[in-house]
Amino acid sequence: MVVTEMSASNENGYHSGYATSIDITRMFRNMSNAKLFAVDIGGSLAKVAYMSEVQHARKRLKSFCSEDSDKERTIGNPIYEIKDQQECGLRLHFIKFETKYVETCVDFIQQNLLEKTDNVVKVMKATGGGAHKYKDMLTTKLGVRVDKEDEMQCLIRGCNFVLSTLPDEVFQFCRDEDSQYVFRHLESNEIFPYLLVNIGSGVSIIQVNSKDHYQRVGGTSMGGGTFWGLGSLLTKAKGFDELLELATQGQHKNVDVLVKDIYGGPYTGSGLPADLTASSFGKAVRSCNDKQEDGHKFAECDIAKSLLQMISNDIAQIASLYARLSGIKKIFFSGYFIRGIPATMHTLTYGINYWSKDAQQALFLRHEGYLGAIGAFLKGAEEYGVSPLQFKTWEENYAASTGLPTATSKEKTLDGKPMNQQYGGLQCDVLELDQISQDLVPFPLLSSPGEYQPDTDDLTVDSEARKYWLDCFGGSALDKVVERAIASQPNLPDAKDRAEKFRAKYQDHLNVLYDKPFSYGSLTVRSLLDTREQCLDEFQFPDLYAEVKQQENEDALRLFSQRVQDLDNLPHDDQRQESLVRGILAGNVFDWGAMEVAELMEKKLLGFSSAMDKLQKRPWLIDDLDEWINNTQNKVYKCALVFVDNSGADIILGVFPFVRYLLLCGTKVILAANSYPALNDVMFSELNILLEQLTGLCPDIR
Amino acid sequence: MVVTEMSASNENGYHSGYATSIDITRMFRNMSNAKLFAVDIGGSLAKVAYMSEVQHARKRLKSFCSEDSDKERTIGNPIYEIKDQQECGLRLHFIKFETKYVETCVDFIQQNLLEKTDNVVKVMKATGGGAHKYKDMLTTKLGVRVDKEDEMQCLIRGCNFVLSTLPDEVFQFCRDEDSQYVFRHLESNEIFPYLLVNIGSGVSIIQVNSKDHYQRVGGTSMGGGTFWGLGSLLTKAKGFDELLELATQGQHKNVDVLVKDIYGGPYTGSGLPADLTASSFGKAVRSCNDKQEDGHKFAECDIAKSLLQMISNDIAQIASLYARLSGIKKIFFSGYFIRGIPATMHTLTYGINYWSKDAQQALFLRHEGYLGAIGAFLKGAEEYGVSPLQFKTWEENYAASTGLPTATSKEKTLDGKPMNQQYGGLQCDVLELDQISQDLVPFPLLSSPGEYQPDTDDLTVDSEARKYWLDCFGGSALDKVVERAIASQPNLPDAKDRAEKFRAKYQDHLNVLYDKPFSYGSLTVRSLLDTREQCLDEFQFPDLYAEVKQQENEDALRLFSQRVQDLDNLPHDDQRQESLVRGILAGNVFDWGAMEVAELMEKKLLGFSSAMDKLQKRPWLIDDLDEWINNTQNKVYKCALVFVDNSGADIILGVFPFVRYLLLCGTKVILAANSYPALNDVMFSELNILLEQLTGLCPDIR
């Protein structure tokens, strides 16, 4: 469905060059099986929340040995079969757009869903200031009962949900650091208490002491509406974003009186620095003697900048004072005024640091715009008994969700397209969360899980590494993934089409990350891989490497007994130990330096034994071999936890011989593997089948 | 001296009809013997402080019995002589005017003083933001060394001085009370700690813990400069006062989004009332679809009002939060932004009450505009060793000082003249303090001196009583004072001219009080009398009633022995006691109901005995006579303190026979009298002479 009504404002102006329609169908995905709705309608932005059922294509492995296999394994045949199947999952959709489009969107929902299905819950939660204004329209058009919910309560509920559910939700903004976005992980016991400063048209300051206990402690009428309202009176800017854009070009010192304008330098008596603003707009005063026209001597951009700074700084000071009064250190900012805008976040951060003498932290949320909608939706789900929506069973769909921040109108992607064109010119943000089957918990042996950083490189900070890895994942490497995807579904005629869509989607995603590496939280190799899997899933390409891994497992299994025998034949135990470690390293070649090795593997030039030969001479970069050998002479390890990596040679010829050795020493061994596909990583389901096979081949392992 | 340069701005506009010159000579009085200068130059207003020596005309009484009398008293001659003499006193002058006139004023000072005399201290203290800018000009023109002083330090020093020195300095502003100005007396132990919120171009918040210990705890860049600057950009108002005037005509709800605009009523969940401002200027937002011209749909007065309210409320909230942090209840506001403007004081008071839930008080100072200048002057006097400027030895010269608040441009007095025309159109305020010889201390037997209220009627509150008493002091009663003044100086040819000037001055003062009864603190009969004496002193009319009192004392003395004898002849002691009390009441007839009695006295129709006859029948309104008679039968009072009132019959025939009775009972008696003249009140010096005479006539009193 394409709506053209919304392009009315795009003639002759700032927005020229924008697409003149929005693709509502893409915004409201999976509408045909949407279940439960909630809305949060603010003065500027509206958010719609709903839940849908989605079908994921999955490849399930079935061992021929297992009872539910319908075939007997015959010699020469694969050890397991790969079955394509569809699995059903739940998805939460949150869509944010300008409030003026509410009616259009409601019409779409009504036409596409509510007329056709009886599956929908005929009650919906509505929150936000606009809930009042639009309640009748919602009731009439959708034919549902609308329950108004307290705005603050929904906000806090939503905030607690994202804080406890989404990784890298929280960040600090440090304008002058290499990475301006410093993501902070908060363990569940580190979340409370906090102060939530919600900056909409006005400002509310809420002290949150626990999941269920919060209080509005204060607020101010100087908020986003004040910036926008005064800015509208003082400049020609049309709309909030133009005003912000204007502000980023301005110099506040042309309008404000600084301390040095009064004292010629700092005011040392009270420790006020020379560049501190002494009086906002103080240079604009006009006395009786001045001519009327003097007002025009100030540039609009300087006025906008001064306005932004005045309001942000005021909010920061008030927030900091409330935090001091309650002894709170964490101050979260949310609301329309924020929207990930660097200038705003910087002034707020600067203000909190200044007023608290660095004792408090200004913290921002990647999904602050959705808090009220999330809260209203969760409340509805709970009250209407729709689904057991437990915390921590959801993960962000990076492929479908828009990143941080929303691009302001003029921002362009690397290839020159306006950032917000993806929904046809409508500024629209989307967050989708997919239900995951397991609840993730921190590994219990970590001493401080909150500080554990599983990634070796933080690509958000290291720009050189970032460039290298983004290049790795894009370009010709992406071509190969697309080829692989097509190859993985030889029997599906639309595979090529879907694979191309995947390519475009993922390349778009990479382009966003070149430009704004912080868009989806900390950028790491892991997050690039995860997102690629999510993109592939989006276009129904599950586990691209399933068949490759299957083949490699077959190949390696054939060499297993020989490898074990070779090891057993080594005269000295320390030789055996060295060979075991070399085996693990050789199996892991894929991670040596992704592009080059990938090429070798692609060309089948790299077998296990040649990989063994290609290993560097000792000492290796990190080389604990001697220490291990030494240790095993004196003591027996009780238990070993092995995190396994690749399928094929790595697991079968590298890891399993090592595991066998440990078992023979009397050590208990736990193997830890991924639940979901990631490249050629061995998965939990696969590992189980391989273990069956190996226990058959090698009684020591059984 | 008349300066015409300053009239430049008065053409074609708001200020038309104003005098076009200022009388600088009247502003800078006593310049010919000025001694020590200090300046406080702010961005908007400048203040000059100096000290002068003034000659006061005094009437001194000399007894013919005393050793320094040059005449022997002969029978039939007066018992004392009245000598006219000039006495020297110190006066502190503080003058406040717009900063743009600084140079003109400095030129005046240079021409009229510094060229002619060597008596002036050639060093001056300068404070305020402008001290930096004008330092060179001051040095060059005045040929003095300029010592820059810390602004905050001067401010606090000045604040502590006015708090501990000037009565009725502090007030609360209660817009909805009968008397909007509620004056608060603070005892010296009730002053600290306090928060001083100084609102100039920007805002400084200073915590003052004691006379010498203070700290700037915070501030904000949103202050008077912001109101004026944004107001200049948003309206056509010329100058701060026009902008304020505009604000008083506006409705902020036309520009601001109220809670009810969003929620249709109060936001009960968080206890926000329907009329609370949710977003300042929130109604002025313009989005892409709006036409450019929409900006003009807002009235300038509504914009000005919203601006004033936004800034005042913000300052109040921040001040309240700082006060909460330090547990302080008293928040004083000072600075250019305040200047006694009701709308500003109301919003600040409302804000403090709202944010502190009435736990803190917003307090204002009648002389907040002079604090920095006072502080700088005191510092100079101390450092340069000019004079022992001790606290509490100064009193406000109500006759010369301008009242509270400064009139805004459009305000008129009752007779239609612009309020601020008194200095020829220049908005100028003056504070003058006269040195007094004694240090005043609270009466030590008062249980809580801070709460002691010496006046029976508060004319600031009681509008009916106010009208009555202002009428009493003006009109024909004032005519009689003028006549009396002329009569008191039969040998001075300019007495008539000075008396007319006195009349005009005092009538002006009364007119101000009809209009703004709060102008000089609590309005009482006492303050009206005090001010009249100060006005008379101003025009060299000391103790108008000296000769009248002299005559009445003579007359009464002649009747004293007879009166004592009549009392002694009464058969019963309780009859005597009743007669003693009747005598005191009869002597006090002047206070029965001022105008009617004054008339009788003027016509000499009322003698002591006829006054005794005219007394009401018992019981009187307050009648403790029986209790007193009863008490004296059982016990002897150790000591009696008698506050004496009128000269003549009252003291001699009423009080002294009563005192004699007490002495004969064995009671010690202390007499308390005024130091300075007030109508026909007996003064301390006069009482001493009368005692001399009476001890001669009556051995019981000796």
C-alpha cells in the first residue's frame, strides 16, 4: 500500500528531493497475523506496538541413528540428514512516526487486519498525551475498546524492560572521545535506583527505586516544546529537525553573554571559566536607544544554537539537583527532545558532569522513543492474558530495526540517499524483537559478569579495525555469501531473488555502520555475524553452511581414527600434548585472518594436515603450552570446559582428540556450543550427533 | 546642574511626555563635602555610593540652673532656654541609575567635587561586571586609584548590612492577601543561614552561613538578560520596563501548553493540576505543514508574559532545589530582574511555595538594588580607615530615599505625573542613611523581641485606617504643621519658603503611600510621624513644638504643687489612686482621636481640669484600676518603668504625681523618654530639666 497524502509538505522547500510516498506495508509488517495492539500517542510522535506470529525457515539435523529418523544410515551415506522446516515464533513490533499520520496508519490497520480476522484482541492499551485526543477515533475506526493507561507508568515499565532485556541498550555520550558512544552493560542488580528524565514537550523527572516503585519527583515546563516553540517564533525553520539542523551550524557566543564578556576573563572569585555562559541571549537585549532593526543582526543558526544549549543545560542542572537530593548517580534521558541527537546529548552530558562534578552519569537509551509503547503493550499483554511475555526472552532484530540515531532530515547515507528515505520519506523508526527459546543468563563462573567483554576488538572505538572488518563482510565476501545462500537452496526458484534482497539489506546495514558504527550498540565481529544471520533469516535462508558442515564433518570423521592413532604413537606425552594443541590451532584456521583463509578454503587448498604444516613456529603469540604440560605432570584437572568453534576438521580432528586426552587423564569435560548457526560453527544439535558418531568410533570418549 | 544629553531617546515614543532633562544636582546631594566613593556597575544599572557630612539644625535645651547656662534664671522667666545650633552628622548616599549614564555622572562628580577639594579619599572601590569595563575611565577622569572588588563578596556584605541595620528590610510577597507586602523582622540570630539568589543578566545562587562565610553554590544563565534578550527578539518592546509592562497585559496560556491542553484536565496520576504549564511556548511550534505567517498569530503581550513566567519559575525551582540540598528555609532574591516588580515577585514566590511545598520562603529586600554598592563602600571605608562605620548606627532617611518599588515607565502618581519624573525623567533611585548617635537594642525584658510589634494599627493591611490616618497627616493638618514650622522660626526670613518645600515633599510622600502603602516598609502612625520629622529636618525645621512645649511646661509647673496637694487631701487611698490614673488619662488627651482634639488644643479650649471632666465614665475600654488598687494593698512593687508621652500637663500633672506616689510606696521608678522630637512628646533632655525643677518643688521626688 502506498499513501501519497503525506507528501503534501514536500513541495518547494527543504524536503525537495524526498520520495513523496510512504510504504506503510513495510512499516506495519506481518499485519495479517497481528494479535494485540497498543499505542502511545505523544504531541509529536506516535508509536504503535503489536505482536505477530512469524514463520522462520530452519534446518534441523536428524541423525540416522536417532529414533525419530525415518531412514537407516547406510555406509557412504551422510551421518545425518538436514531437514527444512518452518518454525513459528512471536515477534514484537514497535513503529514510531509523526503524530499527524496517526489516522492514516489507523486506517491501514483497520483495512488490513481488523476487517479480516477474528484473531485480534478487541481491547487495546493507549497511553501518551494524545491518547485522550485520539481515543474516540481509535474506538470508532478500529471497533476496539481503548483502555487509557498512565503515561508515567508505561514509560517506567518500558524503561525497565529495555534495561533488563536488550544488550547495549545504555550508553554514555562522550563528544571528545574516539568513540563518542560508550555502551554500558548494566547487570540486573545494577539497574536501580535511577532517575528518568523524560523530555517531551515538557519535562518529567521520575525517580525509579525498583521495578514496581517509582515517583515523579519533579519536572519543568522548559522542554522540547519550548525549543521548538521559541525556535518557530525566532527562526524560519520548519519543524523540529530543521531547527536542530540550524542549531548545529550556529555559535551560541554570538547571542549569549559569556563570563569573559563581563569580566574580560574567568571570574576567579567563584571559579567560573571564561567561556561559561553568563546570560543566555544576553547580547540580544535592546534598550530604548537601539533601533528596531537591531534584532535582525543575529543569525538564525546562532539563535537556534543558544536556545538548544539554554534548554539542555537547564534540564541537566535540574536533573542533577534532583539526583543529588536522592543520592542517585544514574540519570537516564528519554523523550522526543533526545532522539540520539549528538548536540543535545552532549549538552546534557556536559551539564550533568559540570553540575555533579563528575559524580553522576548522563545515560541514554537506544530505544528511548519506544518506552511508553513497550510499557503499554506489556501491560495489555499481562492484563488481557495474551501471552506469557517474560523478561529476557526477546532479542532485537537488527535486520529489521532502525538504528540509532534517527537521521535528521539532511543526513545522507554513504551512497547519497537521505537516511530516512527507507520508508518513503516518512520519518519512521522501527524496533522488532524476536522471541528466543532460551533465557540467557551470565556464565556463573565469571567473577564480574557486568564487566565481561566477550569480544577482542571493539570496532566502535578502533576505526582501523572497523574499516577492515566492514570491508571483510561487504563487497566480494558478501558476493560469496549470496552465492552460498543461493547454493544452499537449489530447489527453490525464488532463492536468487531473495538472496539479492538479502545482499541489499545487509549492504545497507554495513553502510549505516561505516557511517554510524554505534547504530546498534557496540560494533564487533560477533555483532556483524549475528546481524548477517538475522538478515539471512529475514529472507528465509537458514544455516547457509549446513550442507558444507555436513560434508566437512563426513570428511573429518573419516580421518579421526588415523589422527587418534598418530597421537597414540608419539613416544613422549609432551610431544602428544604439543600435537594436540597444534591440532586445535590447525582446526581453527578459519579465524586466522578471515579473508585470505576464506579464499584458501573456498579453493579447497587447505586441508587439515597442510594447515598443521602452515602453523607458525613456537613461541606463539600467546603460548601456555609449556605451562600446561608442566601442570599435567603434577596434577589432574577435575573438570574442563571447552568452547567449541568450527565444524569439520576443527571439532573432529582438533577438539575431540584433545577431549579424549583429558578424559583419559581423569578430567571431566563439558562442551559448550552455539544454539544457532553462525558461519561454519558447530551447533549444539550437530555436536550431539557428532558425539554419537565418535562414541561409536572411540570407546574412550563414550 | 541640568543635563539634556539624556533626553535623546524621548522623541516619538513610549517616553513622550517625560521631562527631557535630569537634575543631577538633586541626585548627587551634598557633593561639596563628599568623602569616600564606591561604585557598583552592572550591565543595566550603575550605583554610586559616597559619604557626606551634613549639618542638622537642632534645638538644644539649656537649664538656667545648669552650670553651663550663661544666664541666671529670674522669676517669671522660662525655666530653660532653647538654643538653635547646627550639629554635624554623617550621611551615606546610594544612587542607582541606568549604566548608560555612568560617564555623565562621573563628569558631574569630577567637576563638582574632585577638582575643588583635597578632602576626598583618592582611592575608590569598584565592583560589578562593569567595573572591568569602566575602570580606566574612572581612573582617568577622577584621578583616583580604582580597586576592583569581588562582586559576590560586596553583594553579601551589603546584604548582611541591610539585614542587620534597616527595619522592615525584608518582606514576603503575597499577591492574593489584603496586604501583598508582608514585612518580616529578623533578629540578628535569625538572619543566617540564608540563600541569596541574585538575578542580574544571569543568576548566581549563594549560600550564606554567617557574616563571613558564604559560597556560590550554583547559578543559571537564564536570568534577566535572557528575559530582556529573548523579549527584544520576540517583541517590539524597547527596554526592560516596556517588556515588563507588556508582560503584565498578557496571558501565558495563549502561548504555553497547559496540562489540561494535553489531558483534558489535571494529570491525576502525578498530581499535576489542570492549569499547570506543561510546556512553555508549546503552542508556538510550527511544523513543516504550517505556513510561515503562523508565527504572527501570537500576541506580543502573551509572549512576554510566558517568557517572564518561564524564567521566573525556572529560577524559583533551581533556587528551591539548592535550598533543599542545604536545608535552608530563607531564600532572598536580589538583582536587576526583581526591582520590586509584582509579577516577577509573585512568580518567584509561587515557584518557591510550589516546589518546596511551602517549606521555604521567598523573601525580598527593599534595597536589593544597592547591595553591591553598599558592600563595596563598607569595604572601602574599612580598608582606607575613613570612619568607624559600625553596624546599626544608621537609619534610613525616608524623606530623601525613593520607595519600593521603582515605578515602571507608565505608572503615574495620584496627581497624574509619571512616578519617575522626580529626577527629570531619568529612572533613578536613591537611598540615604543618616548616622544616629545611639545604637538601638531591643528592650531586654521582651520575651521575643523579633515578634514585638510596637504599633497598634498596621496601616499597610487595614485600608480603612490607612485612609483615615493619611488624611489626618495631609490636607489641613499639614497646613497647620506648615504654619507651626513658620511660627517656630520667626526670625528666619526663608522659613516660609522652606516650609512650603517641606509641605510639597511630605504631601508627595503621602501620595506615594496612598498609592503604594508598602513603599517604605510597614506603614504605621509612628512611621508617618518619623517621616514627618525627617522631612522637617530636611528643611531645617527642628522640634517645631519646642516653644509650645516650653510654654506648656511652664503653665503646668505652676499647677503642680496644687495638684499634689489636692491629691494628698483626698481621704482614701483608693480615691487618690483613681485620681492619679484619671490625671494620666487627662494628660494624654492628644491621643484620643487626633484631629478633633488637635483642633480643641489649637483653640486653647482644653485645659487639664476640663480634660479631667471630659473623661468617660468607668469602666474604661481597658480598665485595670481595681486590680492595681487591690495589688497595692497587699504588696509593694519593686520597680516601675514609665514610658512618658507628652510635655506639659501630661508629664507634669499626670505622670509626675503618679511617680511621686510610687516613690512614696517604696517603688523604684525608671522614666523612659524619646531621644528625638516627635510632636509634643517630652524628650530625654527636656525630662532632665523638668526633673531638676520638680525635685526643687517637691522633696518626695528628689
